[in-house]
Amino acid sequence: MRRRDMLKTSGGAAVAAMASGLPALTGCAERLPAPSPRDKRQLVLDLLGASQAPRYIPAGFFIHFGEENHVGQPAIDKHAEYFRYTGMDFVKIQYEAGFPLHPEIERPEDWAGLPMHGKDFYAEQVGVVEGLVKALKRDALVIVTLYSPFMLACGSIGAERVVEHMEADPEAVRKGMDVITESLLGFVGECVRVGVDGFYASTQGGEAGRFTRPESFKESVMPSDLRVQNEINDSCIFNILHVCDYHLPYDDLSPFLDYPGDVVNSSLHVGDETMTPQAASELFGRPFMGGLERKGIIVNGSEEEIRHEVQDVLAHAADRQILGADCTLPADVAWENIRTAIQAAHDFQRSQV
């Protein structure tokens, strides 16, 4: 049995463990007490095996904190403060390690010399993960932002240059992408070692207009995506696939339908069409997370407007849904607005009881 299957089975046995008084294994590496009837960990995990629409709709929104809260105890404290203040149903840790700049990569053949960045490079970020696992894992699932190898390459070398090189000589670029992928898998392994429950796995590269050759995505981006995502799928109990439209929109989501991920988070706008959350969930065959626009009402609306927007979105909710946004919210959004949206999701579900 794969580690993930064992963990899933153990997580699903939590109710039985309650009867015996024994702890239930509900994370990657730690035995925890059996959940209470309203425990956030089990409420979110219940989405994955629900045969009917759960009465409780979880919610979660993300922001980047200031640079002074990127590492060390300040980062741990700020994440914990945000989780508790907003009332969200799981802990999502921002990835702030970046990736070193490599301006020396000027030609496709230069990718062969890309250096490996090992565990020492990720040590501060892993320290934040470990601190939050210790502080909050008993209260909720803890997941970590995971940018794809393609996204890290774009941040390190420049998006235009990466695309240019991938289209000119995909074989040469693959040598460097393999190095980035191995480096990222080292980070994944360290996060699993300290007990994280899963990852918010972000992917880009399949957007409309990103490549002039449509096959470039499948040749140069998808292989590294799947190496990383299959690893987290095998290792952890709760992963969110994030199809990121932060830079460019999509006119086709079909390349991502077979990607791993227990939940999918994406924009509802695809080409000229706008899907409902239920349609998105059916398209991917799994629970959907989203519904609100990251720069919409949740940022600039009144309390009444936010609650009305949430109610309208959830009137078309997927059978299994987490209320969220299509991507990270602006850093200056009022925390009060986020708390209002999350409470509205919880209230909406309670009103159906």
C-alpha cells in the first residue's frame, strides 16, 4: 500500500477511532487525537469522500504578508494570527523562498549548467513549515504553497527567455528543468518530514498565448509538473491543484484534467465562457475551491455586499466545495473582509440544516 493510501485509510477511520478512544492518524507523519464533531481537519477531509453534499462549506483565502514576516518566528506568528482571525478552515503557508536568479542562462544549451539548490537553500522556509505544523496541525490541515518547476524557472531566468528556449530547443532545456525539479522535490521531502498534510500545487504554462507551439506545454512543462505532483499525491493526504491565471487567462483546461490533486482551484473564466463552481467540479471530477474574484467584492465591498456575493456564489456551489478566490488576494485587503466572507460561507451552510 502506498503511503498516501495508508494515510487516507487512517484518516477515514477517525470516527471509528473515536469510539475506541485511540488516536487517529490524520496527517503525513503524526498521530493526532480523534476529531471532535466540528473539527476542521475532519470537516475538510470529509469533502474528499462525501457521497452527498456536505452541510458545512469550508472556506479559505490567502494573502502574502510583509517581508518582515517571511521567515522565522515572525512568519509563524503572522500565519497563525491570520488563520485564527479569519476563521478559515485550513492553514495555507505561503512560499517566500523565491529561487536564485540565473542571468547566466542566455542560450538553451546553458541550461545544462544550472546548479542544484539543496536542503540548505530551503532551510528557513522549512523552519516556518515545521513551526506551523507544531502550532496548528491539531486544529486544521496544514498545507504549503508549491510553485511548479516552470514557475520557478520563470522567476529565476525570466518568463520570456524560458518560453523562447523551450520552443527553440526543448531537449536542452529539459536538462535544467530536471535539476529544478529535483531541487523542488528536496523541498517537498523536507516538508513531508516535518509533518505537513499536503500542498497547494500551483501550475502555469498552459495559458492562452503562453507558447506559439501548443505542444510546448506538454513537451517542456507537463513532465516536471507531474513528477512533483505525483510525489505529493503519493506522500500526503490533502493536495489542492491550483491552475493559476495570475499572468494570463486560459481558453482550455483539458491539459490539467488528469493532473493529481484532491481539490481543484481555478478561475471560472475559460475563454469566452464562465463556468459555475458545480460545472468546474464536474469537469475535473473532484471538489472545487473558489467562486470569488481575487480583485472583486471581497477587496472593496461592504460587509453586506460581501455576504450577498458569497450567498450568490454558494447558490450555485459544487456539491463538494471550498469557498475561496481564483488566486491570492491583494496584500492590502482588509482581514475583516476575509473573515466576513468565511463566516458567510459557514452561515450559509448552517442555514440549510
